[in-house]
Amino acid sequence: MKPSTLALLLLSHGALILLGGWLAVLKKEADMPAPAPAPVVVVQKTPSAGSADVNPNPIFRATGADFSAAWDELMRLPRGSSGEPGGASINFFIDWCAVDPEGAVQGLARLYAPRFQHNYLSNASTYHGVELAPALAKHWRSLDRMQDYKVSFALGRSLSELAKKDPEAAATLTRDLPPGMREDVYSQLFDRQDLASIDRLLKAMPSIESASSQEKSSVWNAVVRAVDTADSKRGLWDWMAKVTDPAARKVFATEGISKAYKAEDWSGFFDAVERMGEPARAEVRGVLKESTRNTKYRPETLAAISAECQRHGLENWVEEPATK
């Protein structure tokens, strides 16, 4: 073999050995588990006092006693196209009511536009009516730029939310209001209450029976609507039988008769009458007789009333209109 041929063979053999070793190293590295990535450290910038990075909106900086100052700061911000105060002032006010409701009501009095006062207060009473009720009962006069009925609506709505949790507390706050305001809040106070809460509210307000006829009318009309909403089937008739105030019984009897007429169902009405003693039964009889005398009932309706009277062993409560 020529020396040149031998050298060529040796070089080729060496190259193969090197190639094999390189491939073996690659395979070993591929079989090894990949190392865990190094943790990423995020460095947050801490703004210095007076830095432009500090959020300028006071809603993000106010806590506790700072709310009042922050509110005044919000009032100084540029107003939006609608004239509403700048920043997230309505959200701020709602949060403020949860932390310091008295301060919030007093702050609301400093809001320049009555329509925004009403809007802010309506929203806040939905979220924080329980907290707002005592504060509004104490400071409602400070909202003198709002229309009276809007103030009474917000106060009544807040008292209603409180009544769902503590009817006695709501009744006490209502009782301590001046008579005119009491009359105005009743419709909202009893609205959307269940029957148990309505009952507890009334028991906590014994002064109703000695109230003026105008106030009695306001409260019992509100109660009738609330009872009918809470139990639209038999509520009016059941309460007609249970109330002790003659003024209340007359309202419940009037509405109960109307319900029986519309539903063409007099059995429930007279079942309630059967549970009543005198003089309550005579009072209801008087209301029904007056109704049949002054209202043009269909003949079949009058026949149904007469049949129920007979079924319950009563005289006929139908009084035909006087013929001229």
C-alpha cells in the first residue's frame, strides 16, 4: 500500500471517530432535563412625593377622614360636558357613604347642582341605604336645594332598606321625623317589604293610631299597596280581618272589595269576614253596602255576593241603588 493511501485511510478513520464522539455528546445533552428558567424580577418604580407618577384623582387617595377634603378637591376639577363634577365623583360618593354616611350627606349639600345631588343620592341609597338612613334622617334639611319630594323619596328608600334588616330602628327614625316628612316617606318605607317586616314596622310605630287623619291616610294607603304586593292573592282580605284601627280597616275593605270584584272571587273576601267580630264586621258591611249602592255592579256580581252572604249565614249585604 502506498504511503499516501495509508495516510488517507488514517485521516478518514480519525474523522469518523470524532464524528461519533460528537454525536454521542449531542445525544447525552438531549436526554438531560432542561434547566428551570431563571426567575424574572420585576422592579417597580416608587414615585417620589410630588412626582408626576402619583395619581392625581383624590378618589384613589382618600380614606376615612380624608374623604371630605378629597370631595372638595373633586368639586374643583373641570366639569364634564353635561356639567357633572370631574373625576369619578359619583363612585367616590357611593364609597364615602359606606365609610362616613353623615359626612357624605353633608358633602352632598355642597354639590352645586340639585339634579346631580338627586342622581348621586338615588344611586347611593340603592347600595348603602342601611348606612344612609340615620344620616339622612338627621341631615335631610341640609339638602335644601333639592326638591322636597326627591329628598323624601331618598330618605324613604333608605329607611326601607334599613327596615329589611332592622324594622324597629327604621320605625324609630321614621317616628322622630316631623309629621309632614313622615307622611312623605311612608310610601317608600313600606315598599317591597315582606309581610313580616310590614307587621314589625307597624308594631314599632304605635303612634299611628293617634295620628292625624291625613297621616293615617298616608300610612294605610302605603301599607295596603305593600301588603298587596307581598301577597297578591289573599293579603288584602287577611289584613282586613287582622287590623284594629277602623281607618285601616276601611282602606283594606275598600281595596279588598275592588280586588274581589276584579278577580270575580268573593269567597276569599267573605272567608275573612267570617273571622271578624263586631264592630269590625259591621264596618266592612257598611263599606260593601255603600259600594253596591253607589257603583253599577253586574247582576251576576250582585248574585255572587248574595250567595256568599247566604253561605256564611249573613244578611244580604247587597244594597240596590235607590230608584228615582
